[in-house]
Amino acid sequence: MVEFCKRLTGSAAFDRFIVLIIVFNALIIGLETNPEVMDDLSGVFHTINKVILGVFIAEAAMKIVAAWPRPQDYFRSGWNLFDFGIILLSLIPASGTFATVARLIRLLRVLRLVTALPKLRLMVATLIRCIPGMGHVLALMGILFYVYGVAGYHLYAQHDPARWGTLGKALLTLFQIATLEAWTDIMNKAMELSPWHWVYFVSFVLFGTFVVVNLFVAVVINSLEESHREVAESEARASGQAPSDLRHVRGLLAEADRRLATLDQDSPHRHY
């Protein structure tokens, strides 16, 4: 039984089947938002949801059995804990006061696509890895917003109080400018005071939008490269191969050994 569960849960066909179930579940959840469909097929959808939950429970049970004689290893993976938590929450009765909560929890099953697809897991791991670097970028953005917000309040509070009347309004206006949504209208209103006020808005767009956004992109790309490198090295270790950097060094050493051997063979035939 243990060997059967290991082979089944470790096969690509099993993974594809689970992905199809998750996608099918997402389609059912989408159809449940149509009142006309629900009036005709509510009972069918209720049965389908029970069957899908049963498939997820069976999947978790087989993976736990596959980890035997150390079933606790199943719970050492954060992705498995996420899947198991969704299963437990899905057991909440979908009736009475918990009906809305149960529907929202069923929506979480769609997020299982992240755990089912390795590339999506890599992207989520990359986003988690980005958090420390993004914290510094957010701190820089916060300083920039605060400086420009206070300056905007003193410059335009009397002329355009709806947008700059308080520091909070000024920060919201700067956020709108950072999204490039109708920011020229805000600038044209301020330029009624002086045509040189474009410097304030253009400089903020340059620093607050383009520079900071590029910093975010740089952090994400760097984290993505590190995640790819770690995945490649873990796969190499799992297959008994050396990581790419170590393989490269070993290749250079082997080439150096071959050249030294060639020199040793040629040396007796040389005449000086």
C-alpha cells in the first residue's frame, strides 16, 4: 500500500489529474455566481463540491501514507500544510450562519493551483524572498512620499484644498499621481499659480514612479535568479550531480589535469 501510494502521488499523471480537478472546481465556483444556473443545478453543484472535497481528502491521505513510516514528514512542507488547512476549512458546513464563510473557503481551493504547479510555487517563493529587499524600497518610497506630501501641502493647500488640504489628502493625491491616473489634470490645476510648478510634478513622477518601480523590478529579478539557482542546485543534489558552479570548477580542473598530462608526455621529446 505504501509503495503504491508513493508511485501514484509521485507520478506526473496524478499531478495533472489534481490540476484538472482544481480547474474544474474553479469553473464550478464561477458558475455558482449565476442565479439562473443555481436555480436549476444547485443540487448537482452541491454533490460535485462534495466529490471534489473527497478527492482532495484522498489525495492528502495518500500523500501521508506515502511518507510512511514517517507520516509527519508530510507536514514539514509548507505547501502540504497549506493544502491540508484548506481541506480542514472546507469541512465547515455550508449552511446556516456559516454558508457565506463556506463559499469563500471553497474559493481558496483555486489557490491550490499554486501548490500543484511547480512554476507557480517558484514565483511565490520568489515573492517571499523579495520581502526584505522590498522593505528597503518601500522605506525609500515612504520617505519620498512624505517629503513631497508635506511640500505639496504647503504649496497647494490654499489653492486646491480638495486635493492638498491636509497631509492625508496630499499623500492620496501623490498616490494617484504615482499611478499616472489623470495626473496632468492635477498638475494643470497647480500650474494656475505659476507655470514653473511642473517641476514638482515631473520630478515626483520621475523619482516616485519610474525609479522606484524599476527598483521593485530589480529586486524581483534578483530574487527570481536566486530561486532558480537554488532549485537547480537542489535538483542536482537530488539526482546525485554537483551544483552547476561546482561542476564548472570541476570541469576546469579536469581540463587542467589533461593539459598537464599532455605536457608530461611531451617533455622527454623536447630538446633545449
